[in-house]
Amino acid sequence: VHNARNPNTQSLKIEGIKDIIAVASGKGGVGKSTTAVNLAVSLAKRCQLKVGLLDADIYGPSIPLMMQLKGKPELGNGDALTTFIFYRKMIPIESYGVKCISIGSLVDEREAIVWRGPMVMKALEQLTRGVDWGILDVLVIDMPPGTGDAQISISQRLQLSGGLIVSTPQDVALLDARRGVKMFSKVNVPILGILENMSYFKCPKCNESSYIFGQGGARKTAAEMGLKFLGEIPLEVEIRSGSDEGVPIVMSKPDSIISQAYGEVAEKV
Ligand code: ADP
């Protein structure tokens, strides 16, 4: 993915960052943050890239828990922007080789939930240009769920190289995923593809796979919309426990089929 593909003239350029990928979903609870975390760590470990992870989910920032970020980001020594103003940037907290910043470290979630686009952008500007990211190959953004005002503002203003849509297989979720695709298209952000999460459950006793939410839904939707299908991630206890314990599955079980699947997503994008 390359910035040059996004002709959006209003967007903010962040110096030192080559590409920005947004991980989005039409609705909450489908595994968007889980995907953002495992993708970012895979890009760092497997693809050996310099990676940042920005938690922009104002409705429920979960990166601090999932990446075990402790405390608040420290402030750097400051740059002299003009003779009079010294601007101290935040230093990202590094975890599993990924430089992380969460909106949760900056604001009270109960306040941020009612923000409209301009307020979100103000906070986002602090979280992007107000951070000493250094040189990054890729910044992964965990977007707020949905396709409203805040999401459109982010997609429009940050110079996104591409957007990845996460969806579960049910029709209702896929309907929302289509809205996510349309949102990115409207602001000229290339779609990297659709990743299906919670695709099936493999019984640990009999080894049989059950397609709890239906089979092949996201693959079909991707084909219908002419988009890349990025793969299937099963419903798996270790994904959930890894998130809750702050050890992403690609770290705890790097050789598992699931970690391979995340690795393939990282290579595809
Ligand atoms: P979102 O960011 O879309 O709101 P999260 O990534 O926070 O969703 O996931 C919601 C919950 O579902 C979390 O508890 C997470 O650990 C769990 N979860 C996500 N994907 C899976 C999966 N494939 N298998 C099991 N649990 C999952």
C-alpha cells in the first residue's frame, strides 16, 4: 500500500510514517481491536517492519489491556517549533516490538463517547502529530466501530494508505461491513480487503468445525463487492484469553494455525 494512491488533498501528512492502515468494522464487538493488535504484532515480528499502533476507538479503547500498556505515555524533551513555543511530544509505549498510543490514556471514555467529528479530530491530531513516532513503516489504527461522523473524519483527514474491514459471518454484520466499505470509498481510501472473524468453532473434543454464524458470508460479500478476502479467524478461547491477559495469540502461540492466518493477513496488506 502506498500513500500516493490516496488523492485526498485535505489529509494530514505525518512525517516519518510511510503507510497508515485503518482497521475498521461496521459495528462493535466483531473483533476489530483483536485484529488490529494481532496484525500490528505480526507486521513487526513476522514482516520485520517498524510498526506503530494507534488506538482511536473512542467508544471503548481496549489496546492498553490487549497490549499490556502500563501507565501514561511520557513526554519527550520538546522541539522548538518557534522561538517561543516548546512542544513536548508523547513517547509511545512499546510492547511486543510495537509502538503504542491509546486515546484511553488521554481522555475519559465517558466524555469522548459523545464527541462529534471536530473533537475527535482534535484528539486524533494530538495522537498522531503530537506523538514522537520516529520512523515507521506502518501505523495501524484501531478505528472507532461504525460509519458515523467521527469515523468519516478520521478516514478523511489522516492520510490513510488503506482500510481493512473486519466482520463476523452473519448477514446483519455483513450489512454493516458493506457500509464500512462504502465509507472508505466515499473518501477515496483503498480497501485492503475483508477479514472474517469468529468464522467457526472447532470442538476441542471431537475436532469438528461448527459454523455458528453461517458459512462463507464474508468471502461471498467480498467477491460481490470485488474486494480481496483476507481469511477466516475461528472463534477460539485462546484469542479471547490472550486479549484479556495482554498477550496476543501471535505472541503466545506463534506457530498455531490462527497465528499463521494473522501472519498471512499481514503479508497480504
Ligand atoms: P471490537 O474491537 O470489534 O469491539 P474486540 O476485538 O474488542 O472487538 O473483541 C470483542 C471480544 O471478543 C473480546 O473479548 C475479544 O477477546 C473477543 N474475541 C474477538 N475475536 C475473537 C475470536 N476470534 N475468538 C474468541 N474471542 C474473540
